[in-house]
Amino acid sequence: MAFKPKDAVDAVRDIATNAVEKASDIVENAGDIIRGDVSGGVSGIVRSSIDIATHAAERTMDVVKGRHEDDDLD
């Protein structure tokens, strides 16, 4: 399958949107740490960070392999 620049731009937009959404979760978790729930806050930050990385890797692989968001390949 051919690499399409539009798909790459769409993927970057999707990755950025997801990262911003997860960043708000990270801020909330930082607030939990400040309020004394260190374990829960750190756990949430790690979980959100992993979610960001996983989503970015999956979307990147979709672009490289020529898949689209609306493809049902899973």
C-alpha cells in the first residue's frame, strides 16, 4: 500500500488530540499527588503516559501499513 500524506497529517492530528486529552488526565493526577494520594496520582500519570505512547504507536503503524481509522481489521 502507498503512503498517503493526507493520512499522515490526519494521524498526527489524531495523535495530538489524544495527547492533549490525556494531558488533562495527567494534570488531574498531579493534583491527586499534591492532595496526598501519591500512589494513585503516580499510577494515573504512568497509565496516561502509556496510553499516549500506545495510541501514537498504533496510529503510526496504521499510516505505515496504509490502514485507515474506519477499517475494521482488529
